[in-house]
Amino acid sequence: MKEKEKKMCSEDKAVLEVLENIDQTVETVFDRAQNMKCCPIGSSVSGICCKNCAMGPCRIRDDKVGLCGATLATIAARNLARHIAVGAAAHSDHGRDMAMLLKEVAEGKAEGLRIKDEEKLLRFARNLGIKTEDREVKEIALDAANKALALFGQQEGEIDFISLAPKKRQEIWRKNKIVPRGIDREVVETLHRTHMGVDQDPENILDHALRNALSDGWGGSMIGTEITDIIFNTPEALPAKTNLGMLSEKDVNLVVHGHEPTLSEVIADLADDKKLVEYAKSKGAQGINVVGICCTANEVLMRQGVAPIGNFLSQELAIMTGSVDAMVVDIQCIMQSLAEVVKKYHTKLITSSPKCKIPGATHVPFEDRKIYDTAREIIKMAIDNYSNRKDVKIPNITSDLVAGFSHEYIRYMLGGRFRQSLRPLNDGIIDGRIQGVVAIVGCNNARHVQDKYHNYLTKEFIKRDYLVVQTGCGAISSAKCGMLMPEAYELAGDGLKSICEAVGIPPVLHLGSCVDNSRILTVVSEVLAEGGLGEDVSDLPAAGIAPEWMSEKALSIGAYFAASGVYVLFGGEPIPVISSQEVVNIMTEGWDKKYGGKLEYVPDVEQILEKVINHIQAKRKALKIDVKKERVLFDMEARRELGNV
Ligand code: NFS
């Protein structure tokens, strides 16, 4: 790859350094992105493709229709609904596995695991309508797990967590008949409705897609986050370090990658196990260094301070440092190319989930819940591989960060242990020191410079006094350029800076992995309950952006935020509907009218900035908090007039 082309790959200096060092015969995602163009029909730029039956695939543009007569708008809506269903299924299936784990913990079947946050278990159980008074923790946990599992197969009624949303929002959902009835039911129904010859009305298809997405955000993802906190602890602010420089020359390096936290939490927990460390020393290493990639990294970062060494586009590069003795992957966002890359390096690629096997990788299952035994076996495999290292080149690049901002911790940091409250946040927004809250979340995409849009937008928003909250790959982007440090308030405007200085927080808060976007839904509901900023999510001066999106999960997240009343903007690559103006209109003006939120594709990053600022300022105006309140200093005469003296 030429020098100039390399610069077009990433903003991350560590990634560029590895690209500089690698053997040119090893192909990366960046090479493939340059050598292979997107299919213009598949990407919906110049038409759309329907391959839902064997009379096609039909390639449709403008006013042409498919063999069955399906229009461009119907096909675009169906395709998007299917993407959303897959994204929602991925998050929710992860949530189901956490509910299964809670059940096993309650039954004493999950070796070495216990309920770590009992308070959170009680809240979780009460939200599911389970009696908690005068009962054993294990009994409550078992009932809560069974009730959570039942929500997946529920056929009618409403899933419980819907009741945590602001009242007005619930009414909007009920009026438009999009309250999810059961988590699995909505996914199955999307697949049914988008089968050949079923739902043909784009608006109706997309309404159901929103119901499906809500079953992710307020269902599967929320269950995933809550139970992970219950078993492995609710995150609290903690310091850590990031980037490829956190790989170690002298320790055994084990990278955890994927999304499910269970095995990774246990592996991280065992990194300083005496026997294993002794074993590592017997093989010539100093110790064991567990680090992470993607959202599994975010899970173990939030609770144990494990270093995320990179986001989605860094996964191949980590192996190319020659220092990764084992990479253990679970589910989601794992490139199949890893199996090809490890052929040229000494890294052992290990799969651990029955749902994700990769030809060329070693499969070490942990289905039987012997989690600690499995984790030990994997760590030993990494140790045994240490002596096989050849050429090691680790970029000497790291950054400090602070993560761990669960919604519980945000309340605590603003109000203290006994007066936990979001009041200071609401007051900060009302008096204009914080202009609004912007969530910048989601993936990297090899069609664009890694981290560039995330970092640019984050810097521009904090500069203008917008508090930024992040999850997923976006949060790792900010971590890598130092924006998750309290000192980053120097980059913020005066208002935001004054709050960050007073509370001691960064201007960019890391809330966790992608399923933890459900934490944002909770914070938003609690901000409204605190008062002074309207009655519904759509009243808030807030917006959500996925500037480098690529996965179907991102589409599901975007859709559940839009259905929850948030203005959501996708940047980078087009969302798969843009060739149909009719569908674009439904998702913007149409959804705005019905739901007070919308999902819009905006390719230009400057326009994203402008549109979000205009939106938030309009919301401030509607709330009548757009004028800076002058501090009135009363003299004695004025006080007498008010009758105070
Ligand atoms: Ni979420 Fe994107 Fe994957 Fe995590 Fe990263 S790519 S939608 S951020 S790691 S899930």
C-alpha cells in the first residue's frame, strides 16, 4: 500500500505504524476496501435489489417494479426491516444468554459466579413485577431470570421494561400500536412480513421494524446490560489505558474479542492467578496480560479496567504486531480474515461460542458452564504459545482514559452516595452551561478513515458545550485520542468545562458496550423524571449519531432511538434505503410527526454538526431555555418589594 493510501486508512497512529511494518503479503481489511468497490445496487445508491424469492434477484430503479410488482419503496422498507431484525436478534440473543446465565447462577450451576450487585438485582426483579420482600437473593434471582427469559417467548401484552419509559412516550407507542409484545415474536414477525407477497405498505413495514427495534433497546439489550451488572458488578468510574501499545513484550498477551462478557470477565479475573502466573514464568514470560478488542473489550474495561487495545478495524492489526499469543473470540464483529492472518503469525485463534465457529480456529467451548476451567485452559494455550513468537513490533503508543459511567454511577457522581441525583445535569442544561447531550456511538467502517468522524464530531461538540456520551467503537476512538480523560475539559467550551472541573469528569462519558446503549435510554428517562426539561424524550435537547456505522446492530440501535423520540443521524456509508425518496420521507418527516424522532442519513460531517446543533437549539427554544438567564442580584429595596424582609 502506498504512503498516501495508508493515511486514508486510519487516524490511529498505532494502526498506521503496524501497517508500515507489516509484511506486504499479508492482506488487511484496508487493502480489501481499496481493491474492492461497493456494489452500487446492493448499497442502495443507484437502485435496490430484492432477492427474497427465486423470480429475482430483481434490480429496481426509479419507477420500475419487481416481477411480483413490488415497488422500490416496498423493497427498500423490507430490506431495512430485515437488517433491523438481524441487529435486534443479535443484541437480544446476547441478552437471552445473560438471562440463562443468571438462572444458572441462581441455581448454583455456574462455577465460581455469584450475584455481585444485589441492589441492582432487586431493582431488576421489581421492574419485572417480582416480589422481593422477605425472600432469599437466590430465589429472587431465579424468578427474575425465568421472567426475563419468558419475555423472549411472550406472545401478547407488553414487555415489562416499556413501563420504565416516560408516560407520554408509552402513550405514543400505544397509539401507534408499536409496543413490543415479545422479543422473539417481533423478529419472527419481521421475517414473515418481509416474505414474498406479505406486507407491501412501506409505512406499515417500517412501523413494525420500529416495534422490532424497541424489543431490542427496551428488551433484549436492556436485559443484557442489567444482568451483566448484576453478575459482574455495576460499573463505576475507573482509570485504564488504551491502544496497541498496551500489548506487552514480556508478558503473555491474550486478547479477548467479541461481545459476550462471561468468559472474558473470568479470563480477566484469572490474569493474576498465582498458579497461572507461575506457569507463565516457567515458560519465560513475566506474567499474563489480558487486553480486549471491540465490545467485549468495553465490557471488561468498564468493570475491571482491562485495556481496550483497539476498536473494530484494529482486530487484524493487533495480531500483526507479532505479540498476540492467543486471541479468544465469542460472537459478533469478528472478521473471518483473522483465520487467514494468523497463518502468517504465531497467534492462536480460539473460538468459544457454539454460535460462532471459524474454519482454521481452535474451538474451546464453554457450553457446560465450567467457565473457570475453560478460561484456565485458554490462558494455558496462550502461555504455551509464548515461546513461538518471532518478530515482535509493538507500537509504543498508549493513552490514558477514565471509563465506567453506568447510569447509577452518573447519579452518584452528581449527587453523592446519600443524595444521588441527576439534578445538577438538568440544571446545567437549563442554565445553558451544557447546551445539550449528544450520543456519538457505533462502529468503524473500512470505507472511511478509522475514527476520523468520531473524533472530529466529538471535539466539535464539546468545544461548543455539548456533553458527549459514548458506547462501543466510538468510545474507544475517543479513548485513543485522550478525550476520555478529565483533562480533556481543556478542549471544552467554558460552560461544559466548569461542570467537568467541578465534578471531576471528562467532557466525554464512556457508558459501555453497544448493548449498553440501553443505559442511555435509562438516563434519558431519569433526566425527564428529574424535571424541568419537558415530559417526553422528544422534548430533550439531545441527538444521536452513528458517524462510521457498518453493522445491522447499528441500524437496530438507530431505529429504537428514533422510535424513542430521538433525532438520529447516520454518517459515512448510506443507509440501505436512500434510493427510495418515499422511504426516506417516511423515516424523516413521517416518523417525526408520529414519534417525534427520526433517522436520517447525512453524508457530510459538517452538515451532521450543523443539523444536530440546529435541532438541539430548536428544542432549547421550545423549552424556553434558549436565553441565558441573567443572575439577578436583589438589593434591599427589591427584597422589601417581594415581601421577603
Ligand atoms: Ni456496536 Fe458496530 Fe461491533 Fe461494538 Fe464496534 S462494530 S454496532 S460498536 S464492536 S457492536
